[in-house]
Amino acid sequence: MAYESSGEPRTLFQLDGVTKTYGAVTALDDLSVTVPSGAIGLLGPNGSGKTTMIRTLLGLIPVDAGSGQVLGMDFLHRQLNIRREVGFAPENECLFPAVEGVQFVAYAGELVGMRSKDAMQRAHEVLDYVGLGEARYRKVESYSTGMKQRLKLASAIVHDPKLLILDEPTNGMDPDGREEVLQLCRDLARNKGMSLLFSSHLLPDVEAVCDYIIVLGNGKLLAQGNIQQLKQVHNQCFEVRVKAGSETFAQGLSALGCVIEARDDVLLVQIPKGESPRMLWRAAAEQNQQIRYLRSQRSTLEEVFLKALEQK
Amino acid sequence: MPIFDQGYQHWSGHLSGRAWRWLAVTRQGIRGGLKNRFLRYVLFAAWVPALALVLMLCMWGLLERRSSLASTFMQYYMALLQPGVVADPQHYRADIWRLSYGYFLEIELRFSMVLILLVGPNLISQDLRFNALPLYFSRPLRRIDYFLGKLGVILAFLGMVVIVPSIVAYVLGLLFSLDITIIRDTFGILLASVAYGLILTFSAGMLILALSALSRSSRYVALCWVGIWLVSGIVATVLQAVDSQQRRYVYYNKMTVARPNGRDFDNLSRAERDKQWRAYRQARERAAEEYRVAELGFSAHDWRPLVSYTENLSRLGQQLLGTDQTWKRLSLLDPDQDARDQLLATYMGPQYPWYWSAGVLTGLFGLSACVLNLSVKSLDRLK
Amino acid sequence: MCSEPFGKIAGPAEVRPIVAFHEVSKWYGNVIGLNKLTIRIPAGVTGLLGPNGAGKSTLLQLATGQLYPSQGTVHVLGQPVWNNPSLNRRIGLCPEQDAFYEWMTGWDFVYTSARLGGLGRADARDATGRTLDAVGMTRHKGRAIRGYSKGMRQRIKMAQALVHGPHVLFLDEPLAGTDPLARRALMDIIQRLGSEGKSVVVSSHVLHEVQSLTPNIILLNRGRLLAEGQVRQIRDLIDKHPHHIVLVCDGSRKLASRLVGWEDVEGIRMLPGGKALMVETRSPDAFYGRLPQLSLEDGTEIKEVYSDDDNLEAVFKYLVNK
């Protein structure tokens, strides 16, 4: 989903033949990718070059070969300008030491070049948005993990960037905290017109926030595309769960010509051509079964990911 | 619309240019430093010598104008200085100012070392400990801005105790003298003290930054700083003492009068004994005076003071202010050659060439810069 | 392997508890860790959940004998676990903290753990090779742990917990930092261990992972036991929140008008898109029973039916955020 605000480029970033090696290890191998603006998920196994790619986009490391641009700016020559328009929330725990929460965020803004009054006003605004109320007046060392992650997020958006890069933002958070952070990310991406690059190993998180994904492996691009399009729908295949007695139900269905496969407590039913789910309801009514779950079979994001990795 | 959106608001304001980015780092560092109450106490205490300097300069100005106020303090002047100086204040104005500034800078050098001990170790090591470097370098901030910002913290604090008091004292001394020709005589002193302040800041600042960047624990950094400041001083003193003691014995061995001792001595009358003791003591004093004068000459080749960090800075300060010439001029007041030599031997600083110290300090500066470059890497190699 | 008597904590024969807490409380100074917890963990994979500060780490530390309860008793495999080193041979722990001997190679580390676990030299060598193969670290076994990525360290941690063939496993955030490939491999190992009759307790914040591992959960909150059992059973017992069932149908409005007539339907919400609606009901059994008949009627063929709060996340949210 690309936003068409006035003057904003529809391409979020673009890499052309980028190669980066660290000694014997090739982190990025002739990588070329063009990514539209919106909420983008960055997936890949460990060591696939995700971190290197993020650093390249931020202009933090020199590349051996290739070029590219972020938000229309060349990352080989206009690195500082890129970092004014990009916010980055790094993976590990990082803090400016010995300050209160609001001072932390204001300082983060001042480092981008905001005036101190602007930075303080904006810090309060942004802390309201991420939901750190009175806690902002306490020292940051006393924060819990969830609060620290939200503080990091706040400090990344204080200068209103056009692109927000998040590296494992829900690391180590309890379910409530995770839900809140994901909600903030969704809100930023969908309602506030900020583009997001979300790098995570937790595929359901990526699915909850992003519409488009890139899969990297061994420094190369393995797959890219819209999530809904990548998850193929198998038209005649359905996932069915019944309340009890799934074996008898399965037998009944295969008698009608369906191909059944059992997985955990769910049946994968492929109905013959020309039929519709109606036949499943008929079978359920006849056998006095309760169908508790009926959906078209769609590959999960995990399957898309694993398939992309196998194809390399 | 009567209900206002409480969610995220966009912001498009003014972003300052690259050149001022380091100021944000400095401001933050100063704020953090001032939270430490020992630092506040030391800053307060460091202004006491500044007050003393102001007092000295103002009183000298009053003396020049022969004001009534000065006459009440005349007895103190007489006690402190030679009458020839008090008789002609204007002629010796520059010299007295020079000496006052010299003592002031020596004291403030010690205070600066304490200030750096209180504020310096945390500067980079705290950022390393809390892993703040990714936050810094993912913003439009180059490494040089970061280092300059941190150095600016040191500049702010040392400037507060060295440079600002120098300037304020100069202006006040000027006002109390009401004589514009002072500027011609003494402007060099102001420049020298400001230059000294800057040299002190850059040298000590780079050194403490380099130490701070080497460790995550500010306690080890503080220990290292104490090592450089105090331990190197002690080592230099010990080396010098060992060396000079050997030379001292040469002079004592050259004494022709022996120490009164032995059974023959005990048998002498009281008057005879006293006379011999007196002769012995005089000979000893003579030897000590000769030794001291010779030491002054010897110190021209002595490399041992270079081991002490603070000694190097003092030597440069001494050179910039030109206190040696001042002492030479003051010693001319005394007609007696021996007395003059004794004065010089007592008050003049070490005589080795100033460019040795400059070399040592430059070397340390370069080493610090290399260490900083290697240890604070940009996010290229940070995990 | 389970021939030891369980003593007075014996439960019904088919659900012999392997880990048994009896009215266990633990506090640190004034701060409460666990508050009168009585629980019996059977064989198989069990998920241990709870918000921050719920007492999950305290429970794991008590169960492995690292802490002594302020009140109550802790028994594992029928024996008290405090001061019982021989029992440690049969317990494996994969802690949350990341602390290794960084200079050791992966192979050395797991071999040392095997030897410390009581295996002889040859046995330890075999076990190390097998376990490293199982977690997929054979390729990197010769490298120092210092050079491992987060996922590799996690896998070595699992290896040292498994290598001495324990009967009871306690895993604290075992999948943290692993990429989806490693995650799949480790989850397969955990499920296999569960089906072999061992007792595996997995503590995690990532609810969808726990959900795909096991339906049995233990939910703690503020040091107290909030719920235990199967996710669906727990869901059925939560009265306060009616079940939300989503129906996708072309003629959704017509379907809605039919459903409104049913007594146990408490609410119907039309979802955006026009093709789906959400039904709230407190008697899902009766509702599902009548659904096939309704679907076969004219114009109301139901294309999809699913319950979007029948999962662990919803249960967690309802129970913890009263």
C-alpha cells in the first residue's frame, strides 16, 4: 500500500547491486531491491544481512560496490541528510544514561538539530502518544523492559521522520507490552502516513503490522511482495475443525470424494472440483457434527518464508 | 472541529545546521556534571584563588594610585615584597601581575585536575556502559561532533575556573588602576593565561576522553586519572630526589670543616664547642647555597620532571607567562650577587627547554586521539 | 524410568504429576514471588505464562532447587528437590540469561555439561554428538562461543539442557532471538520430548509460540495461580466474556436477521467489508450445534466460520486484565 501524500516519493528505498564484505564474510551480495513506501517487513535468518542492510540504508557503513537511495537521497553521499528523515530504534538495550524519560527524548531530538524548546515540547507530545504518562519524570534506569522499548520508539519519532526503522522492537516484552507496541506501529503506518521498516523474527508480529515483506538470505534477496498476495489461497482446500469425532467425520468426507489430511487437531480437506463448502455443512448436519472452524487454506507467513529460503 | 486529535502529530520545524550539533552534547554533559554535588563544591572552592588574584591586582592598582585605602595595607606589602618594589609600583606592575597570575594558574591547575577527576571519567565510559552509542550515531551526528561535544564539557568547566577568572580579574584590575597604559604592559599576560587555559583543556581533556573511552567502568578510569596526575608526579619527584641527593653529597664532601665529634670535642670548653658548631653550621649553609645555585644550572638538562604530567603543564605556563624573566628582574633589586643567586635558586622553576614539555604534551595528545579513534567506532563494527 | 514411588503426592494413575508444588510461597524481603501455589505438572509439554512479575522465574528456580520456598514443599519425580544433587541428573534447565564460558567451543561446552550431568567419557562424547546434531549445531561445534550469534547461543543452551537425557526439562524463553528456521527445529525437539513422556515446562512471553507447542498451560499472575489446563476448556469457563464467533457469508445481513432470532445470541456486529459478521454468545455449544442447519438454508451459505478469541492471547488478556 503506497501512500500518495503530496511530494512524497512512492519508492521508499532502492538498492542497486550493493555488495559489502567483512573480510571473508559476504554480508550483502549484489543486492538489488526496490521497495514501495508503507509498512515493510524485513525477514531473514540470522546472518542473512538484515543488520548490514539497515546500516547501509542509514549510511553508517561504506559499501564495496553498488549504490542506492533512501527517500530519494543517495546513501553514499547524503548520509547525514538521510538520518534527519529516518528514525531508528536499535535492537539491543540502549539508553542515554542518568536522565529522566522526558530529558532522554528531548536530547534525542536535540541531537538531530531541533532547538531545545522545540525538542522539549515535542518530547512531551510524543511521550503522550506512546503512553508513558507520569513515568516520564523518573530516571530511565528504573524503567521496565516494555517502558524502555516504548521510550526508544518515542526517541526515534521525536523528529517526525518519514521512515521509521525498527529492529526487533518486541524483544523480551510481555504480551501486553507487545500488543501496545504493535498497535503503535500499526497506527503510525496506517493512519499517520509514516513508512515503517520492521525487522523481526516473530512472523505474527510482522503480519500484524506490515503489508509488504522482503526476505533476505545469505546477503541476497529471496522474495519480496505483498503479504496477501504471497499467501496463496488454495481454492478447493479448506481447514476444518470439528468438536469431536474427527476420524468419523473424515471417513464420511472421503467417502464423498474428498482428500483428507490430518494435522494436529485440524483436518485439511480438498473438496472435489465443482463442489462448494456446502457439502461440508451437509456432511456435518448428517453426522450431527459441530463445525467449529472452517477457513480456506492459506499458507501462513512462516510457510512463505520457509519456501523462499528453500528456493535459494 | 470541537474535538482535537490526541494521537500522533506531525512536526515540521527548524533543524539547525551540522556545525552546532556538538553543542547539544556539551549541554547535556554539563547538566550531568552539575548534578554531582562534589563538583559544585569544588567549583565554589576553585573561585577562592580567583578572588585572591582579583584582590591582589586591585590592591596593586590602589597602590599605584597611592590611594588612602592602600596605605592601610602598606605594612602587608612591606612584609611580602622588597621595599624597592613598593616604592615604584608602576614600574614593577607587569612583574607583579605576572607573578600573581603565575601563582593563580599553578593553584588552578590542581583544581582543574580535581574537576576532571569528578566530571571526566563518566563522559564516554557511561555511554559505553549503557550502550548509548547506537543512539548517537544513528542520528545525523558524526564522530567528530561527538568528541567535540564531550571536549566542550571539559572546556566549559575548566574555562570556568581558569579562563573566566583570568579575564574577570584582568578587567577588575584595570578598573582599579584607572590607567590605560596597563593594557600595553600586561595584555600579554592575559593572552598567555587564556592560552594556558586552552592548552590545559585540550591536553587534559583529550587525555581523560581517551581514558574514558577505554573502559565501561568509570571507577577504573578515575583510578587511571589519579595515576596520571598524582602517581606520575610522585614518581618524578622521587627520581629527582634520588638524583639530586647524589649531587648534594658532592657538595657536602667538599666541605673543609668537619662535623664536630669525638672525645677531643667533648673535652673542650663550652665556648669552644659552640664556636666549632657555629663554624660547622655556616659551612653547611654555604654548601647548601652553592648546591642550590648549581641545581638551577643543572635543571637545564634534567629530563626527570617530564615524567610528571602536571609538571609539563606548569613548565609551559611558566614559559608563556615569562615568570623567569620577572624573577630575574626582581632579583636585580638586591645589590648582593649571592643574595640574588639565592633568590633565583629558590623561586625560579625548572630550566629545561620548554619544547621538551611541549613535545611530551603533543605526544600524549596524539596518542589520545589515536585511542579515541580506535575505541569509539561508528556503528560499522558495533554489534 | 518412572519407577520411583511418588510418595504422598501420587495423583490419579494416568496423570502422575512429575513436578508437584504444595502450597508454596516465596518472598524476597517484603516482595512476594509466589503466593500459596499448589500445582501438579504432568508429563508432556506445559506452557508457563504470565505478565512480568507474575512469578514465572521464581517458580522455575524453586523447581530446580536454586531457591528454598518460604512456605510449602516442592517435589520433582517424587523427591524433594532442595539439596538433592542426584536429582539434578534427571532435570534439565535452559535458563533465560545468556552466560557462557565464552572461550569454550560449542562442543566443549556441551561435553562438559554432559560430564557434569554424570555421564562417563564415552557416553558423554556420544551424547554430545547426538545432541549437537539434534539442535543443528554440528557445523559450528568447533568455534568458540564468543563468535556465535544469538540464535546459535540459544541452541547451545538447549543442547546443554538436553545432553544428559533428563526426565524433566525447564525452559525459560527457549526461542528468544532465534530465526524461524531454528525456531521450527527447536519446537520439533520440544514436542518430541513431550510425546516421549518427559515433562517439559516452557515459560515464554510469546503466546503464539506456546500455542503451537501445547494446549496445556499454567497461567500465573502476581505470584498466584490464575488458571491451569487446556486453553479451550479455560476459554469455555470464562463467563464474563462471551465467545466471539466470526461468520463469513455473502448474504450476511440475511444471516444476521436469522441469528437474531436465536435465544443464545447476545449480540451481532457487522464487520467492515459487508461479507462478515461477528456473533457474541455465551453458549457456544448450542450455537455450533444449530449452525450446519442454518448454513444449508437458502441464501445463507456460510463460507467461513472461526472464533477469533478462542486462542491463548484472548484467554491471557481476559484473565490478566480483569
